[in-house]
Amino acid sequence: MARRPRWIVALILALAIAGGFAALGQWQLARSVESAAPREEQTEVVAPLDDVSQPQHPVPDSATGQLVTVDASFVADDYVVLSDRINVSGPGYWVVGHAIAADGASLAVALGWAATEDAAADAIRTLDGRAPDGALTGRYLPTESPQGSDFEKGIRSSMAVPELINLWATPPDGVYGGYLILDSAPAGLELIDAPAPITEVSLNLLNVFYAVEWVIFAGFAIFLWYRLVRDAWEEETTEKPTVE
């Protein structure tokens, strides 16, 4: 029965329909992965800071962790030491400077890490005379919350731009919403570990569900052909009652 021309044509049609359903399922599955795929390695291509973020604006998600470059000069006596900063060597201190970009906007810059507070203070004394002005390159990150600092005890541990603004002796004329971690530490400081951002990948379960549905439809198209062939065979082979 299945080898008869009309059922062979029906099988070809069923296979074509099943193939179409399978293609739709593959498309839905590809969309579920594509929508969850992390950003390409754009963060590792150095871009001008003004191209990824603007003063007086929040840091866009696309700029988080971006390697940037900016022409800026440091303000003397506007250095701050942050405690409880974890680095490769363990907990220690960050030396943070107040840089002014070419457009006049202020930028918080984490210059390097020190194991002790005294080492951080020594580095600041050196920086007051030899700050790395000019083209600064590093990783750009959004501001942290100031809630991590213990103000009552005079401890500052958060890289919070709003808090730094209140500490800077020179009033800023516009401020970038994020901060820069330099990719090279000045003398007396260690390089701050600032790895590329990691984006978690999660599937779009709705698209996965649709993909499974299309696979089921493809299987049903083949089953329907089989069922029709079997019904035709049963009808042909079943003895019809004789009428007396």
C-alpha cells in the first residue's frame, strides 16, 4: 500500500511539511541562544571615553568594563585612599586620583593598589610631583554605592563617585558617572586586577518551548501519513460482509 504512487507522493509532501516544521524549530532554538549570547569582545578594543560615556549621564550598560582612553591631567592634592580593596595579592588599598579630561569634566581614576596604607601614602607623595598626565588608558566601570564605607569611623572603601566629589578640593565642572582603572600602575603601586567583564548566558525558555512544539508537529506530519496509509490498508483488506 505504501509503495503506491499516491502514497509515495503523500509521503514526499509529509516529509516536506516535517522539514519545514523542523526548520522552524531550529530557528526558534537559534533565537533562544542568540538572545542570551554575551556581548562580543568589544570591551577589549580600546575606545575613546567620549564615545562610550558622557559627563553628567549614567554609565550605559554597553560601556561597563570597556577599555577606554582619555586625555586628562591630575589635580594635585586631590588623591584619596580607599581601604579593603581586594587585589591578586589580597586585601589592601587603592590610590584614587581626580583627573580632568580635555573637555573639562572630572573623572575618578584608580591608579594602583598598595598592600599597606603607608605605602599608599608614599605613592601619593610621589604622584603629587609626577602624576601620569596625558593619555590615560584603562577599564571603565560604573560608580559603586557609597554605602560600603563606614563614615562614622572615617573608613572609605567604596569607589563611589558621588562621595569623591565631596572630597575633591577642586570643584568639578561636570563629572563622568563611572571611574577608570589604569592599565599601568605608577611607581610604588601594583596594577589593579581588572579582568574583562563576564556576561552570564541564559536561554530564552519560551523560544525553547516553541522549538519543541515545532519538532512535535514535524513528527505528527509523518505519523499522520502512516495513519492514513494504515487506514487505507485496513479498509482494503477487511472482508466486507456479504448481503444475502
